[in-house]
Amino acid sequence: MRPVIPYVTAALLFGLGVYGVLRRRNAVLVLMAVELMLNAVNLILITADTTVRAALPHSGQVFALFVIVLAAAEIGVGLAIVLQLYRLRASVTVDDVPLTEAPAGAAADRGEGEK
């Protein structure tokens, strides 16, 4: 078997996933792009397992199964974060998420304290 076609396909899938992570604003689409990158890695692991004779048999398949388990956990945690973000902000746009917290006295300094 010539491994060129699966490797090129995996490279295209991974590139598409990187593009999706860098360009998307919606958090759900970013999670889908990460899943696409993980599936590209799985394709490389399975292809390498079938073409390269390693000391351990079926090691690529075991690593691919491990990646699938990690992807499932990532989706569970990621969707929980996205749902909480939607409940708080009514939007899942990644650009609107503040990465730093304002200091505790900042609201009082702006005149937005308790009234």
C-alpha cells in the first residue's frame, strides 16, 4: 500500500482544521475544527501502523483509540464551557470573551457600583 494518499489527505484535513481554529468566531465551530485536526492525527497513526513495522504490533491503533477517548473528553468539557458561556453572555462568539478579569474596584471607579 502506498501511504502517500492517506498522508496527503491527513495533511489537508489538519490544514483545514488549523484554518478553522484561526478564522472562526463561533466556539462550536472552533471545537469542530479541533476535532478535524484530531481525526487527521488518527488517520496518520493508522496509516503509519499499517505501513511501518514497529516493535509493538498495532501500536498506532492503540494511540488512535487513545486520541478518540481524549477527543470525546475534550468535546464534553468544551461543550459545557460553551453552554455556560451562552448562558452568561447569550452569545458563543469567541471574540467577545474577556480573557482577563477586571479588578474588583474597577466597577466602583467607573461609577457602576451598587446603587
